[in-house]
Amino acid sequence: MTPTTSPATPREVFARMQQSWLAKSDHATDPLADDVVIEMPFARPGRPRRIEGRDQVLALFGPERAAFPVRFDEVRNIAIHDTSDPEVIVVEYELAGTVLTSGHQASAPFIGVLRVRNGKIALWREYQNTRAIDEALAEPAP
């Protein structure tokens, strides 16, 4: 008899997500469900607030991530909150990185809601501090 392994938990999937951010992955290594939903309620004007389907997520985020002028150096101040639903966790974290065009180091806080079904990301709802991101990307004052 072959032992069976359980699907990855939401905490394990979030740990993999962090690794992919630090590796500047295009999300192809993230375990996305075919019908994944990515929501960004505070997206900048003109940016999608909701993306449905693995292919659409990869088509949008792959090229954007490759062109993003930041190297993420650390995911810190992580707080993971379990919910009454075993598929869902709420995460608080800060992404710290270096702007490649200037060498400026900065960070921005985030909150995410992660739903994992059968070891794959079914929902990622990310609340971004777009002001902190804009400030991080701005050229530092001389």
C-alpha cells in the first residue's frame, strides 16, 4: 500500500508564496487552482480588481512581475490568523525590497485572505497599501 499525502495546508501554501516572491517567480510555481480568483479591492484606477482563472493570472502577472523594478529581499512582520474555515487564513505581512533602478530600500505592508482547496490557491484577496508602494518606488530625495 502506498502512503497518501495530505494536500498542502493554507499555511504551507503561504510559505511557498513567500518563497516565490523572494525568487521573483512569475507565479508559475505557485499552486494555483484552474479556477483561482485573485482580488485586489484597493487596486489603482485602471488596474483589475478581480482576475479569474489560472491562465488569466499567469498572463497578467508573469510579464508584470518580470518587469517590476524591485527585488524582494524579505517578507517580515508576518502574522497568520486561522479562521473557523480550515481552507482560509488571513495574513499580515510586510514586503521589503530594493528598487533596482536606484538601490533605494523600502517596504510596504499588506493583508491577504488566502483560501486553499485541495492544496491549491482558490482565492487570494490582497489589500495593498498603494501609497506605501508608490513611496517605495519613488526616487529618494537628494
